[in-house]
Amino acid sequence: MDITKILDPLNDAQRLAVTAPSQAMLVLAGAGSGKTRVLVHRIAWQIQVEGLPAHSILAVTFTNKAAKEMRGRIENLLNLPAQALWIGTFHGIAHRLLRRHAKEAKLPETFQVMDSGDQLRVIKRLLNTLNMDDSRWPPREVQWYINAQKDEGIRAKHMVETADIHQRQMLRIYRSYEELCERSGLVDFAELLLRAHELLRDKTDVLDFYQRRFRQVHVDEFQDTNTIQYAWLRLLTEGRDNLFVVGDDDQSIYGWRGAKIENIYNFQKHYQNHQVIKLEQNYRSTGTILKAANNIIANNAGRMGKELWTDAGEGDKISLYAAFNEQDEAYFVVERIRAWVNEGGLRSDAAILYRSNAQSRQFEEKLMATGVPYRVYGGLRFFDRAEIKNALAFLRLLSNRDDDASFERVINTPTRGIGAKTLDDIRCIARDQGLSLWAAAIVLINQRSMTARATNALIGFLELIKQLAKQTEELGLYEKVKLVVEKSGLVELYQKEKMDKGEEKVENLEELVNAARLFNFDQDTQENLGELDMFLAHAALESGDNQADDYEDSVQLMTLHSAKGLEFKLVFLSGMEEGLFPSQQSVDDVSRLEEERRLCYVGMTRAMRQLYLTYAESRRLYGRESYPRPSRFLREIPGEYIQEVRMRATVSHPVTAVQPKASSLQATGSYKLGQRVSHAKFGEGVILQLEGSGAQERVQVNFKQAGVKWLMLAYAKLEVL
DNA sequence: TTGTTCCAGCTTTTT
DNA sequence: GCTGGAACAA
């Protein structure tokens, strides 16, 4: 047994955590301190040294990506496939439990998982049937309300009627929503967690089984767990103290979606015999970056307390750039990236981070204009696309005729002459008689109250679904999906659409068929569930790799939130302005402000070698010119770690601005970032930076042969090429 | 049924 | 000031 392979790559603190006997354990892992490594090696240790069978280990993460990575690394370390290991997201594991114990959880065998888009549509429709004005009851707010209740483990039946009208109405909606989901066999994301919790809470034999089965439970990113997730973990590990959690209170940035940082404190109360291990050695960033980040986070109260350090040396200072406006900011960042690439850096090692998605545009425009390849994270995922959702809706109806959300989605897509009137009648019947839309449609036809044309159209739709169900009954998943995509009329619909938009949609549908072909259901066959249902659940739970790895080396653009867990050699933290970052909505509330500060901490600690902070002195926001003050976070970094960069010579002042002095302009007029120049002694090079003005003006040039040099413009006699 | 116009809204996001 | 969705007209 080769335990050196497990232990050698670890430092003392990591080794302590990995080899600790089974007990409640809290590993406080700072950014870049080897958090995943500890989890992976811990699990490998338990299997290989402690002799635990793989199926007795559970590891829970928040994203599919993290789960996948962990499984891969464990298999790599153990050098064997680890299918028996239960590694997955909270939602994935909850889903698995509910499939296995659908009856005990009071769910139909064919229940379908709704993603948040589906949920929103269901709510919109519900508000309609309740005759509620959706400007007074914005669907998003309702959705937020319902999910917030579920995240806290509260069902409508637990709530008491209050005098508050708003509250009362919300409760009424919540109740109707629950009824509707029940009737349609629909389960939203929050419901997965809540049901799984209730399953363990109410069915002692089920709980007992899993308590025995899982001898070790591991949790990644513990600071992001919400109330119901933690309650579920507690049930599972009650009285055994076999809960091993890894997290970082300083990186808790999801409080706004229900994450409870308090779970870390509660953990220490609930598990009396727990041990805490801090991982503070950082293997990612330079000393300067870490010190600056430490200084910022030190402004937060009530931390567990942790200070990152490295033995990798100080590195360069952090660069601070005060841009004239947001255009100038983008220009500066893009020029720096070009210089980085000129010096041999990879574009994919450079990341532009921002607080809000709206900020990406200015960078995209500049990158596009200069022909620098880039990739924006976030945005539409594969399974979120309308054409894919439509195809999936057909498939869902095959599996579950009562799925109202899907019924409504495709009843007239592609258009088949079923208008608003017919649909309204169906909804009415469904509501009055407590039926699904499908059943209500049949009732409506039998009433013979409609025109022949409408009746035929409706019959046509029902027949289409029945036909498809019959034809695909005996087919495998791939053939099923293929046939449905072909016969649903969706392909024809999108082919008719003009421009390449429609073409892209057809391609996406082909891709869906392909995904079905490649779908690997072996992993979950034990769930004795049809392949189709497994595939549909997969589609809801894994919204799809939204960034199909394009092979071109490209600059990475993303929000600070999506940067968590990633690292880049060169990082630009843009828009460091009051009102933007920290965001306006957070400045009045201490806890929200502290979350913004943690976000800043997360952003800075993404940088491995060089960190740039930028802000604009003027910014166009919502169509208005604003003059924000630099972010307070900038003041929280001691000056010794910061170097101010100037590039004013290249700023394009608006026409109304005071004319700059002729002399200073003359000197710098032709010198711009990225300008190719030639020097008598050093040869050809590219300008990287400009500093100072007049006689003091200096340029930094990257020479092909001589390397990077600072030169006084007054003496250098550079020739512009 | 489709194209146009109007209007609210505007952090962060995974499942 | 732009975008996406909904209401509206043809």
C-alpha cells in the first residue's frame, strides 16, 4: 500500500487533517491553501489506509464542476475507478435519494425536476390563474419568497396567517404553488433539498439505513451551505460526529442567496468534540498580494481569524490605475494584456474581473476592436436555451402527461392554431376541477363547446404526443430523443427562421440528440429509473457546460462571483468605485458591506503573480454620467503594496475639456501603449508603460533583444515605427 | 401570427 | 441608455 503518494504532497497542517481519526472536523482553508487537495487525499486515505469501502463515503459539493474534479482527482490518486463513491452536489444527492425513495417521500415515480426558469414560468402562470396583477406581485419576488421559505425548511402549512396583507397574499400564492407542483409532479431545486430533509426526518428506517451506510460525510465550501442543507447534514451524521467540512468564512459570498455563514459557528456548538485545523499557507499568490488581501479582510468583524502567508517571495507591487472614464479603463486593461502577450504570456492566464455583468461590455468592445480573443463566463447555458427547453418539454410530456409546465410550453409550439382562448378555457377547467392541463384538455374536447377548428387543433396536439409516446415506447434513449426532435416540428420551425439564428438553433437540437447518444446512464442504473427520466433530470440538474472549451487561447472575462475557486497569473480587478464595488445596495448595511469586502478578498486572491486594480473617475451608468469616488477597499490596502500607474498621455479627453499644454502633448503625442518603436542601441521594441510628463516623462519598452527597459523620453530618441 | 413600439428595471448565481 | 418582455396593431 503506497501511502507516501497520499502523504508526501502535503504540508503539516494538511497532513493533520487528512490523517485525523474519524471525528467532527472543521478545516478552515484559506484561498489557495490546498482545500480540494485535503478533501481528495482525506478520502483516498480513508479508502486505502483505514480500509473504508468506497460506497461508505459521501462527499458533497455545490457545483457539478467541483464534484467532477474531485472524483477525477481521487481516481487519479488511487489509480482506480471510484464509481461506488457518492460524490455530488447537494441537489444531485438529494435527487438520488428522492428517486430511490419516491414513495416514502410522497412523490410520483416520474416526478420531474424544474430549473429556476421553469419555476418562474409556473409562478407567472399561477399568478394569472389567481387573477393577481403581476406588476403588484412581481413573479421574481414571489419566486424569491417561496425559495427563501423552503431554504429555511418552512412549508405553507407551517405558516400562520398574519394581519399583514402582503404576507397573507404571499402565503396564499405559496400554498397554491405547492398544490400545483404536487398535482403536476414537479419539483423545484429548493424542493429537492427540503424533501430530502423531510425524508430523513420522517422515515426513521431510511435515515437509519443511510446513517449506517455513510461512515464518513465530507462537505466542500461549507460556508455556502444554507439552513436546510446543514439540517440535512446533521440528520445524516447525528450522534456519530463523522462530518468533515472544509470551508472559509472569509470567502462566504453567497449570503444573499441563503448561505448561512453561521453554520460554521453552529457546527462548533453542535459537534462538541470537533477539531479545527487552519490551512494558512498559500501556494498561489505573491507575498504582496496576500498581505494586501489580509489587510482588507482584517476590516471585517467576527471572523474566525486567519492570515495567509507564503514562502514564495514578495513579488511585484499591486498596480493601481485611475482611468479617466470607463473607456479609458478598458483601453488600459486591453493594452496591458497585449503587452503581456507580447512578452510571451498566455491570454488564458489573464482575467478581467468585475462586480456586475454590465461592465463586461466595455471590455468586450475593446478586445473585439483590437482582435484579442476572449471568453465571457456566465450567460446562457446549453440546457437553458429556448429550443432545447422546447424539445425537453416534449420529452417530459412523454414521461409525465401531467407536467403542466411542459404542456403549456409546447401546446402551441410550433404554432398549430391553439390560441389564447382555448388555452384559457383549459386553464379554467383545470383550476375548477383540480385537474392537470392535459386532463382538462380532454374534458374540454368532450364538452364540444369549441369551434371545430379549435377542437381539431387541440386533438391534433394530444394525438401528436400520444403518437410520439407510442412510436418511441420500445426505443432507446438516443432514438427516442432523435425521433421526438424530428417529429415535433421544432426543426422545421427553426429552419424557417431567417438568418443564422435559426440555423444555430437547429444545430443545438442536433447537439441535444448527440448528448442523448453520449449520455452515460450506467452510473445511475441502480436507481431503477427509465433512461429518459434520468436524462431529463440530468438536463435540469446540470445546466450543461456553458463554456464549450474553445481551443483558441483567450482572455477570461467574468464576475467576481464566478471567479471564486479559479486562479490566474494576471488579474485585473476593474471598477473599484464606491457604488459599483461595493455596490450601492450594500453600503448602508454592515453585513452586506462585509460580504462585498469578502468578495474583494476573493477577487484579489485569484491573482498568482500580478494584480491590477482599476477605477474610473467618470463612468456612464444607466445613461447618466457619474463621478464616483474610488472604492473604500483601495484605502484599506497599505500604500507600500501599491504602485500607481499613469497612462494619461493616451487619454482621449472630451472636446469640452481644458486644452492640455501643447508642450506636454507634443512629447507624448505619438507614443502610445503597444506602439512599436526603435532605439539606436536596443533595437526594436513595444511600449508597455508611460509615466510622468514634460522632461520627466519616461517610457517602459519591451525590446526584442534587450528585454524590458525604462527610458527617459527626452534622451532616448525613440523612433516610432 | 408577426413585427413594432413601449415600458420598466438595473448586483451577484448554482442547482 | 440599453435590454428584454409584454402589449399592441396590422
